[in-house]
Amino acid sequence: MTLTFISLLDKLNTPLELITFLSTCHYEKHDSIYTPYEFYIKKEGDCVDFGIFNCYVLHYHDYNVYSVPIFFLNESSGHLLTVFEYKDTDADWYWGSRMDKYGIIDVSSLISSVSTPLDSIEDCVDLYMGWWGDTYTLASYEVHPWNYCGYRTIARQ
């Protein structure tokens, strides 16, 4: 049974539920930007499409969430991360020994740190860049509110 868009939004009430859904979606590079609804229909997109959908869903469930574009030195393209603040209720499913302030969603993966506390958005960017080693060098990053693309919001019922 296929869920309606609103039913799916209601179901994806934690980052863990969101990641479970995202694991059924496919990465596909393209030239346009999908709305959250288009992403729901297509179940595919690039990092921007995943990021927009992630921000939309998490905001719908009252998470403080940010869209964080990352720009690399000597590269024509960058990357988009979703950074969110955990809520106290996330302790019910959080698997770490200590809950970080922030979590990172990279396309369809929830990133957490075993050793470095993620207590700022800068910590999140540093952790992400550390995984790349010498492959990419950070030029800059920006922090945008969850809906800087200006998509129409839907209030929970």
C-alpha cells in the first residue's frame, strides 16, 4: 500500500524513521530541484533533493533543522548536508552512549560521532570533512534555515 504524502509525513516522525524511508530512495544526479512532493513521488534525486525533503520532514515534526551547503576548493560542485538538533524524545531510539546536540543526514545516511561531540554545526561540518581525508578540501560552508527554498509548509493535523 502506498501512503499519501501527508500520511508519509506523519509516519516519518523521527530521524530514524526518515532514514528508513530514505533507504528506499535512489541517488540520481539531474539538473533541476525537486519539491518535497516531487521527491516523494519519484523517490530519487541528488543531494539537494534529499536535503530539501529531509529538512521539510524534520521541520514538520518540530525539529530545528538547517540546510548546510558545503563548497570544496578546486571543485565545480559542492554538497548539501541536513543538520538537525536532536529532541529529548530521540533518546528512545538513539544508539550512542551520549546524545549529541546535533545530527547529520548525508543523502540517506544518519551520521553520528563516536569520539567527537557534535555540539555545533561547525563540529558537524568538521566531522563530515574529516571522512574525506585529503580527497576534498573545505573552501566554505553556509547555514540556511530549513526552508530557504520557500516551499509551502503543511501544518500537522
